[in-house]
Amino acid sequence: MPMPALPRYRHYKGAEYLLLCTATQEATGTEQMVYIQASSGKVFCRPRAEWEEMVSTPQGPQPRFHKVETDA
């Protein structure tokens, strides 16, 4: 059975990432987003609150990550 495609997100600075899963940080219970950089394969995690927050840019506020729609 083929693995479903992972959702792709673009960081406000331009890099693209694939969302692997969500996880719970053991010590604090904070929900974490676990993701992989599409260009390098490096795996990262950050709190969901940061993942979903708006950031200030010269173009105005925008989401830190936004989902990239793909033709599937």
C-alpha cells in the first residue's frame, strides 16, 4: 500500500517543509509539529503555537507557515 503524500507547507521566508506528524513534548505536554525540510531532509520540531502564529514582515503580517496546495 503506498504511503499518502505528506502535507507541504511554505515558511514565510520561502523554504518548503513536509509535515511528518504532531508529537507531545514529554516534560511540558506541549504539542509539537514535526516536519522535514524538503530541500535537505533535515528534521525539525517546534511548538504548534509557533507553527500557527502570525509573523510581522515588510509586506505585513502573514502566517509563519502556510499550506501549499498541490495538484494530486
